[in-house]
Amino acid sequence: MILCGSHLAERIDRAVFPFTQGGAQMHTIAAKAVAFGEAATPRFAGYAHHVVANARVLAEGLEAEGFAVTTGGTDTHLITADPAPLGVDGRTARERLAAAGMVLDTCALPYGDGRGIRLGTAAVTTQGMGEAEMARIAVLFTTALSAGSEEIHRVREEVRDLARRFPPY
């Protein structure tokens, strides 16, 4: 979706339709209308601020645990961190975290050829988690990366307990 002032509307319409845009999909238009309506409420603004606050706490926690947060923190819901200072690459970190019940993806790092980990806080915030949980998640991440098979089982159980306290629906 392109939002613009009236002085650009005609130029954008000519650039997009009919060459780039196909027919209108009414279900998509309706979904966007609902999303914009929800995003315009004070409740959503509060939620968005909470998502960012959680991301900042998680980024700070990951840095305190030894991860290299690639942007020195975050101003959004996303965090990119390099686990290399902990002795593992992004792909290995993803595998170990998955074994502990924490699923995320890798991402390109802004330097070199290495992979980092990419995570966001929107889903866990929607589930009701707050700053205390973000700090705990940072510790669980680090523990999972250095855990042996017995320790990984304990981390997985703690992750399950945390997820049970904050069901997704």
C-alpha cells in the first residue's frame, strides 16, 4: 500500500495501474480496512509501545549475556544479534534454541559472511509477556547455547512452563 498526498496520487496511480497492480481483491481490501481501524485506536498505540519496550529489554538482556546486538539496541520490534561472541554461529544457535523449544530464524549480519539470529517481540507481547519475561528469555537463550543434553532438557521444560503461562489465544 502506498500512502501519499493528493499532489502525488495521480502520478502513483499511473505508475501502478494497470501494469503492476492486478484486479482488486476485496477480501484483502477489507482486511486492510480492519487493520487500519484497529491501528488507529489508543489501545493499539499502547500495545505497539509495549512491543518496542519488550524488544529493548530483550536486546539489553542479550547484550548482557554476551550476544553482539548488531544495532546496539532497537527502536522497533526486531532484534538482530550475533551469537559468535558466545562461540557459536547463527545456524548452530538456531538449532540449539530449537532443541530448547525456542524457534527463530537466522539472518544476514551487516558485516562479514556470518549469520546471526533474528527475533521479534510482537507475538510474545500479544500473549501477555512483559519486561520480566524478556529478561528471562535472554538468560534462557544463553543457557540453551551452552547447555549439554541434560541441561537442554531443563531449559526446554522452563520454556514450556513460560509458554503455558502465556497461551497464544
